[in-house]
Amino acid sequence: MVKLLQVGQSVFISHYSPEAPIASELRRFLEREFNGLRVFQSSDGGESLKNGAPQFKQIIDAIEDAAVVIALISRSSVRRPWLAFECGYALSKANKLKPLLVRGTRATSIPSPFSDLVNGQPTVQEIDRILHSISDLTGIARSKQDLPTLVGELEELAKQLPAYKLALEPYTEEFGNGNPAVTKRRVLNFRIDYADIVPIDLERIEVWIPKSIKANNWPAKSVPGHLRIEHDSHDGVLYYRKVLLANDDAPSSQFENLRRRLAPNNGPVKLFELRFELVPQNEIATLEGHRIATRIVTSEGAEEMRWIDLAKVEVVNR
């Protein structure tokens, strides 16, 4: 039989398991700060979650018994169903939830409703506010440990985890510069820069490229089950919209391969499928004033569309 925590004398730390080092440091601090306080941390190696009872029931019971639920919010954790469930359940219980941004996450970089709930980074003032709530709700006096030291330790642990990044970055390759024997060409390429703790589940990648800058001899062809070429407009400008899909009419082995290559910290992945040859320099000397757009859709939702001035895109000479 699972032994429940004493009602009102515990704190629940809701977190994403790869961010356990941050949760563990916070748990140790709380146990020192409040004599007799029990801290529930699901990733603590079996001290909180016991064998013999369903995990779901243990989580529910622990949140019910907790005076405060501290949720560690990052761009990675907000995509995890367990953290979303725990936060929602805590909010429904007399607003026990005390969210705390970690790993340099900003409210503007996470989706609603998380962005509407957060207060700030783990600063001395923010942690002091949470500790004050714990003391009030549990009736346990604080030992007044050094908060700046804790904040520094949490920041250092965060630095040891990869910073979240997901971006579809354009760049142009220029061929034949300085070599009269080679026809000068400009090709717009794209790469995905991705960094996180876990693999990403891609569903759709799209780029918007003005039709006016496409080389006349460059074909714009769809590939069934893999790549669609669509036509659209924005602010009166006609665009090709190149859409790379996880699934369309048929499974895409190319896309599945891309997913595997986008493992955590594998580095940028070049997307040959989205290559686009630009108008030669002798026909249009500058790309100033032309904009392209990029967007990535994952199983957790869409990244905002990014509009980029093509004249400011990185140029690589070949």
C-alpha cells in the first residue's frame, strides 16, 4: 500500500524528467529550508513514486496532499503532457500552482496558457515569494538559507543542459564567383538548427519565396508524398510556398530520415529538398526589398512564421 504524504506538509515539484538536475537541487534546498517538509519529485529514483500503485494515482494523491506545486517551466517542458496535466490539476486545487521559469525561458517564448501563468526567472525575489507561500501554507518556519547561492546553482545546472533552439535558417550559395569558366548561379538553401534534450517530432516545414526571384530555368515541381509546391500571395506579392510534409498521399522515407538526423545536438541539418535557384545577378543585381518566410510545425504546434529580408541572409561562396 502506498503511504501518502502528510496533508499540508509537502511540496510537489512538477518538471520534465531530463531537467531533473534542476528539480533535484531545488528539492534538496527545500528539505533543508523547511524542517520536516516532504518534497515529491517523480524523478528522484523511486523515493516519491513507489512500485505497486499506478503512477497516475500517485501523482493525483501527491498533488492533493501538497500545499504548493512548483512547476519548472521551460520551452521543453511545456511540450510534455504530464507537466501540462499536473499544472492544470494544481490550478484546480485552490490555485496551488507556483510556476517558475528555468533554463533562460521567457514568457514570450512559450505558448498560452503557460505564458499567462508565469511570473519570472528563478531570481532571489521570485524564489523568496514561493518560499514565503510554502511557510504560510505548511506552518513550517524557514531556516533562511542563502538564496543567491541557490539561484547561482540553478543557473549553472541550466547551463549544462542544451539551450532550446528550433529554427529554419536560410542562406544563399553563390557559384562561379571569380571563375569565368563557371556560370554564375545563386541558390537559396535552408537548414534546420535544432537543440534540445529530446528528439523533435516534425510534421511540416514550409518556406515562402517570391516568384519574382526564381531563375527561369529552375523547375518548381511537387514530389508526391514528400514535397508540395503551392501558390499564395502576401501583401500583394506572389509566392511559391514549398511545403515539406511528414505524410501526404504516401509515407515519406525522406522525411523520416530527416527526423532521425534531427536528434538532439546533431548540429544543423541541410534541407536539399527546399533548394531554390535565384535570378542570376546579371538580371537582378540586389535582393534588397525581397522577403522570404519560414515556418516549422511539430506535433506540439506551429512555430510563428518568420519573415526574413533576403538581402540579409548569409552568403556562402562556392
